[in-house]
Amino acid sequence: MKKKKYTITSKTIDLDDTYDVIVVGGGPSGCAAAISAAREGVKTLLIEATGCLGGMGTSGLVPSWAPFWDQENIIYRGIAEEVLIKSKENMAHVSKDELKWVPIDAEHLKRVYDTLVCESGAEILFHSFLCSVETGENGLVSEIIVSNKSGLTAYKAKVFIDCTGDGDLAAWAGAEFMLGDEESKELQPASLCFVLTNVDDYAYQYGPRLHNSNLQSPIFEMMKSGEFPRIVDSHCCNQMVGPGAVCFNAGHLWKIDNTEPGSTSQSLIEGRKIAKEFQEALAKYQPKAFGNSFLAATGSLMGIRETRRIVGEYVLTEEDYLQRKGFYDEIGRNSYYIDIHHSEHESSLETIEGFDWEKHRARYGAGESYGIPFRCLVPKGLKNVLIAGRNVSCDRAVQGSIRVMPACLVMGEGAGAAASLMVKEKMVNTDLCGPNIKNLQKLLLDRGAYFRSNETL
Ligand SMILES: Cc1cc2nc3c(=O)[nH]c(=O)nc-3n(C[C@H](O)[C@H](O)[C@H](O)COP(=O)(O)OP(=O)(O)OC[C@H]3O[C@@H](n4cnc5c(N)ncnc54)[C@H](O)[C@@H]3O)c2cc1C
């Protein structure tokens, strides 16, 4: 249906022009970007729509960190490593040296981000939503408009960093973007994560593994029973996140587009029903562990895997992934596999004839990774906007790999450091969006980052 249009009549609103760098979106990429910029002494504001930091890792209740290593060494370093170490401090059942699928205590992680961001000197505005962007013809964003309990406020800064996950700022500033599969327009399915408490720890740990890689998992019986119509596939990742508390990333919802609020709203309502069905099904099919379980929480953010991919100065491709490519302007490396969750059609095949889970999943061997070029963080045509997180410039396959939180932390740190240098090097208002690459790489290497610089390529 064609939308009707309305022109906002003249309205004068407050303007705040006191910040050098403004980061929008306080997920892993936004937190790292704000910390990174503020640590360099530039005045930084972090604007977040919800009431806490962490994005999908906290409000979204994602159960665990994707692996922090390349099967040999930790490769997500700097701020990413700091966050990982601190996030493990509260978890008695997790080894200090663990790097693979480290479980997340979401409440603890919120405080970790609060502390790191506040200590960096960055300021935070919660419950504040980016709702419009003013862009000049030269590709320079002059102001962003934010709505919160003060009404609308305009913010002016030297550099803006878009960490909204959906590329809201860059897209509204006029940047070109891609959305999902180019031909079918299909997006990866969404999942609403949830936490069950009062789980029997012993029975959970020593009972059948629930993940669908275990062919004995009760998930298959739950599906086939027909008693739980919302459990339509075997996707069922789970982690013990605290005493008697197991967090689930389970179930799928297709045709959800987070850039359409009506679509996300419906998916949250449906997601909560799916979570309750999982609790009931688990209580029945794995009673020793879940017989007395209690559905304690569902994510307040829908689990969105894919929306806009902003077109940047470089588009990272599947071919780059397959070649384990290095770049002269790397700011980090990623070794996570291409993890594209199956389509609705593929899911329907699973119940009839089984499903080839590895089809989409080109995996690396030990020590292998690909470079993340700084140019993927630079939206084409914009002069003072950087992007970080799952909305960076790449093709669909690479988005399935780069979207995980360790990589988002690394990209956020790179964007924040670049923004601070752009302010210091007075690069804003020039034709180049970005600092001197050597200076950026030196700054990141001094902080312990891992990538292959021009000299080592
Ligand atoms: C179901 C699911 C399971 C996953 N499992 C894992 C896993 O096990 N391990 C892993 O490492 N990764 C996992 N991921 C991937 C990972 O969690 C996300 O891709 C990652 O968090 C993206 O980080 P981000 O900073 O780009 O965005 P997000 O984490 O999405 O954060 C974006 C933030 O921006 C805010 N925001 C958005 N729009 C606006 C606006 N207009 N104004 C103000 N604020 C705004 C949001 O409130 C949010 O806090 C999973 C993802 C999903 C969906």
C-alpha cells in the first residue's frame, strides 16, 4: 500500500553542538566505538534507544559469544578482549581461558559496558531514538534528530558513527544500501531468545545435548510430535548462563524486516509464544532437566540477523572470504564461518527428508581468517559518517560471517579510533572520509589489535 505523506511544519527545536563524535546504537559495535573514541580524548556521546547497553548481547539475550579465536590464538583483541575478560568475571562455571562460545550473563554484561563506557569519558543517552538525519549536498551530515522524553533535539558533531545494526543513520543520510538476498529479497530468519530458570543443572549438563547437531536431541521428537505447532525446525542453541538458568537461541521466524516496525512488532508477539511452547515441550520431552523450569525472560529486542548492508568504499565479498584475503587498510580480522540460517523453504524440507546444515557453512581451518578493510566502514558518498557492526559494507555471504559480536567489537573499536583521528587530523569537511590509514593502524596496533598491516601482507 502506498504510504500517505505529511510535511512537518516549521518547528524550532533545541540544538546541541558540543560533541566531537556521536555514536548511535549501543550494541557491541556502538559501545566499542564510543569507548575507542573517548579514550583518545574527543568529546563523545553514545545514543541508545533502549535502557541499557549491549544490544543483542543483553537486551536480545543472545546466549554466548561467538568464538574469540581462529582455533589457535585469540584474534579479537583490544577492547574486544577487555569486554570478554570482564564478561567472564561473574561466571563461576566458565574457565578464565575459555574462548569458544563463552556464555553470557546479560545482567552482568550490561554493567560491564556501563563501566567501560563511563570510564572512557563518553556520555550516554538512554531511551533516545535517532529519528531523522539532515544531510547537505556535499554528503556531510549536519545534524541528526533524536527523540526522547525532551521531545525532539538536534545534535551536531564532527563525525557520526552508525552502530544501529540496521544502518538507520547512513541510510537516512542518503547512503546506498542492499537488503537481504538480491534476487529473492529474502532475509535471514529472526529468533527471539529466552531464558529458562529452575532448570536441574546436573540433568541439563549430563543429559542429551539439545543442539540439533546431536541426532539424539529431544528437539527432533518435540518437532515430530505435532503437539507444538510453533516449533517448526530443529534450531536450538542453548547455554547455561547462571545457576539453574539456561538461555536459548531457538526457533525461527521468517519474513521479518526490522526496517518495518509493524513486521518486528508482530514477530515479538509470536516470538513470546514460541518461547512458551519451547518451555512446555522441554518440560515434557526432557523432564529431568526442564520438568520444573520457568520461562523467566524473553529478549526485549527481537533477534534480527540481517537487514540493510550499507554500500561502502569497499564491499567485502564471499570470494575475499574464500581467499582469506588481506588488505592494506585492515583494522582487524575475522574467522567466523558463513552462517546463513536456512530459508523457510529449506526449513520445510528438514521435516521431510533431513537438512544439509553444512551447505551454507564454508569453514576455515586452524589459524585462518580474513581481513576487515577500513573502507567497509565508510559509506560511499558520505563525508563524516562511519559504520560498524552487522550493517557494514559486504555481500550477503560475508554478512553471515561478520555479524557476530567479537567482529562487531573489533569494527567498533576501529570506527571509534578513526573518528577520533578524523577530529584531530581535521579531516572533516575534506573529500576523504577517514584518517590517514597508517596512523589508524598504528593507534590500533599500540592498543594490541590483531591484523596484517601493509608491511606484513
Ligand atoms: C538470534 C541471534 C543469535 C545470535 N547469536 C550470536 C552468538 O551466539 N554469538 C555472537 O557473537 N553473535 C550472535 N549473534 C549476532 C550478534 O548478536 C549481532 O549481529 C550483533 O550484536 C550486532 O551488533 P551491532 O552492534 O551491530 O548491533 P546490535 O547488537 O543489534 O545493537 C544495536 C543497538 O542499536 C540500538 N538502536 C537501533 N536503532 C537505533 C536508533 N534508530 N536510535 C538509537 N538506537 C538504536 C538498539 O537498541 C541496539 O541496542 C546473534 C544474532 C541473533 C539475531
